Amino acid sequence: MGALGLNIYGYDSSGGYQGIFSALDVGDAKAVAWLIGSVIGDGRDEIIQLWDNSGRLGRNTYGLYAASSYSLLFKSNDVGQGSGAVAWLMGYVNGEAGREQIIQLWDNSGRLGMIVYGFEGTGNYETLFASGDMGQASGAIAWLIGDVNGDGREEIIQLWNSSGRLGMIIYGYNGAGGYKTLFSSTDMGQGSGAVAWLIDDVNGDGREEIIQLWDNGGVLGLIIYGYDGAGGYKTLFGSGNMGAGSGAVAWLIGNVNGDNKAKIIQLWNNSGRLGMTVYGYDGTSSYKILFSSTDMGQGSGAVAWLIGDINGDGRPKIIQLWDNGGVLGLIIYGYDGAGGYKTLFGSGNMGAGSGAVAWLIGDVNGDYKDEIIQLRDSGTVIS
């Protein structure tokens, strides 16, 4: 692995998108995980690189340090913990205003270990919480993070296979600097199979729901789980046939039409053309297809799919990054104002190559618009 190259793309105020920053060498490209979030609390998102240093965890933080320039802000070769993990998450788990925490979930001989890191305010991070045994096993079919009970703090959700049935465990802040199991069930009343897991506030109640998309003999099934008002979680909606196939090149979720309810977006390959289906709340505790197209006017190929509010209008856009003969292409899809979705921007050449070690999206410059971040191995050998 060589030097880390960094490209950032953003809105150009004329309806288009362009590269706003590029550097060939901002650090080392190796990583066990990449995260993005506001860890410092300065109103901007930082890029977090977690890396293995001979079994110890290293952590680098990149962010804005001068006008329109980005660099390594903080570096630690050893944060005092091992580098192994079954999952990495990031979110406001302790409710601290403006600062997100980094969560390391790890396997301790079959038991779940949890470490939470946070910014200490002097240019570094500290371990806020560490446990080698959270009282649960470490196995999971998916890990999610979101504010599922509406308390202003995000909870960690462990979904697991209980002999074919869906098990769910939810961990959250205990009010005294620690974390504990808030809810546990070995059988949520549904099977554990899924083509995708998502989380967001799909019904507009101020709490995020857990979404299970599953294949029912080629047809798409949908199950939504949410808070029951008394400390538990239950099935809020379930259907074995949403009126569409279960195949997809990507699944995304976001408030794409600006009505404060997140939509589920299914992007699919229609003989090389891009198909799009959008599912959402129908106002009566049910969910349905809100929009469907077999041809969005573009191809279905992509090196990555992202979602974010990149022009600052309050509606997240769907971002397709694609390889155009080694050059990066970019297509942006968004709400058309009349219940549909259309191409808002398209370019076959964004002025950079299409390769990446990771793609991220976040507001890295504090302009209330999300930027697209391309992290790549620049090919420069680091001695």
C-alpha cells in the first residue's frame, strides 16, 4: 500500500459539481476501516482512518485546516487498544452536542467487546468506555446505528441469526459514561434472511426504524421494526410482496423528496440500463412504491453509490460514481418536484481516475452541503 491520495468533489453553485481539492500524498493509504463524522465538534465532518500497527490500533484524522485545504490533523500510532473488530460504527452515542463517537465492536472469544472513543478537546482522542464482555455473543448478520427510541442519542443494533429466526439486541448509553443492553430478543417474529438492512426515520415520528429487505422467491419483501413506546421493539410493518423484484445493484435510504420521511431506494440493472424504485410511507402505517422507472436514462454500472444533500436544498441526492475507461464519471439523481426523480447532473470526466480505496460523503468544509470524498492509493511508495 502506498501514499494516500485525497480528492474532494462539491457543488459549484451553478447546478454542477467539480473537484474542489486534490492531493497526492496526505498520509499512508492502509486502513482497517474508514469513517466520516464530526468528531471535533467544529461543525465540519472529519475523515477517520483506522489502521493496524502490528496488532495495535492506529488512528488518523483528516480535515479542513486552512481555506479549501485538507490535511492530516491528528495522528496516533497506538490508541491503547487492539486493532481487531467485527464492526466499526460512528454516531452520537452519548448525546454530546456536536461530537460523534467512534465505536469498535470486537470478538472476545465469542463474547462481544465494545470500545467507544471520543475527542478530548486537546487535539487527540481518548477511550471513553471499554468492556471485554457486553453480556452478549459477538455474532451478527448486520450492525446498525441510529436513534431508535427518540432520546437524542444513537443506539447500536446487533441483528443476529437465531436458528433461522431474527434476533435483535440494542445497546445504549447508561447515563453514567457506560453502555448496556437496552433490549434483547431471540425471536423478533420474523426470519433472519435479508438482501439488505437499512436504518432511518421512515414514518416521520422522530425515531429511526430498522428495515429488513428480503427475497421472497424473486419478489421483494419488506419488514420494518420500531420502538413500541415501552422500552421494546416490534414489527411495525411486514409484507412479502412489495410489487417489485428483489434484485438490486444498491440499496440506499434518505429523505429524497424533503417530506421528513426517509425513502428506501432500490437501484437495479435493467439489461445494462439503470432502473430505480422508491418506497415510502403511505400515511396510514403502510408502505408502498412511490416511484418506479425501468430506465433512468443512464447505465447501471458504478464503482460506488452514495446518498447525501450535496446542493444544500434539504433533500439528499443519489450519487452514481462510475468508471469511464479509467476516468471518474459522476451522475446525480434527485427529486423532480412532482413525485418523480431525474438526472440532475452528469459528467463522464470529473478530472480524476476512478480508482479508490474508499468513498465517503459528508460536509467536510462546513458549508451545509455534503461533499464526495475519494480516498485512493496514489501509487507513491512510502518507505
